[in-house]
Amino acid sequence: MKKLILLVALLTLVAFISGALAQPKPVEKPAPAQAPAASDKPKLEKASGAIEKVDEVAKTLEVKHKVKKEEKTLAFTVDDKTKITKGKETLSFAELKKGMHVAIEYKKDGDKNVAVTVKVAATKTQPQKAQEKPTEPGKK
């Protein structure tokens, strides 16, 4: 009986060892590529002013911008990724007109200023009551 128990234990041990050796080795995954650090991203700069010129063919804007009490005209390139908005409304490049006040976030690409966002200032409208003529007291 002792020989039978020893034989069963030995066969069980051999079965476990052969099963462990037969398992495929885990595949080593390559280290994930490091995401670019925040400092690697181009810094967004801001400018605001009135549009001086819109070139639909070249997709460029010229904006008169004040820098330390000195007015400068900056040129911006607009691409398909540029987000143009007026309030909550999305506008197309063709809707931009001379004289509109805009706030632009842009990044420098070599010697070009590429607009990332163009926010058109909403036109100020007077409340309805202020536009009505006041009535004289006693008259309706």
C-alpha cells in the first residue's frame, strides 16, 4: 500500500512539473512609448484686435493688435484644425470680415503664426426696452 501511495504521489508530482514546463513563456511587452512632455508642446500665444484683412485664397487673417501701447499688425494662417466661434456658434472662415473684433490663440510654426482658435466678439445689442421710445406720462 505504501508503494502505491508513493507511486501516485510521484506521478502527480511529475504531472505538475511537466505542466509547468509546457506553459508558454510570457511575452515581454515593449516599454510604452513616452508621451511628449508638456514642455515639448508648442506654447499657445494670444492676440486680440480688429481684423484688417481676410485672404480667403491663402486662408490668412491680418489683425491689428496692441502691444504695450504700440499697434502692430499680425498675420495668422488658418487651417482645417482652426476652431472659429462666435459665442456658442461655430463659424466658417468665409464668415470672417474686416472690422470684426477677434481674440486669437496661436502657435508659432517657423516664421508663421498658425491660429488654433479664433473667437469673434459678439456684437453688443441694446435691450429691447432701451430701444423703445419712452412714452409721456398719462399717454398710452
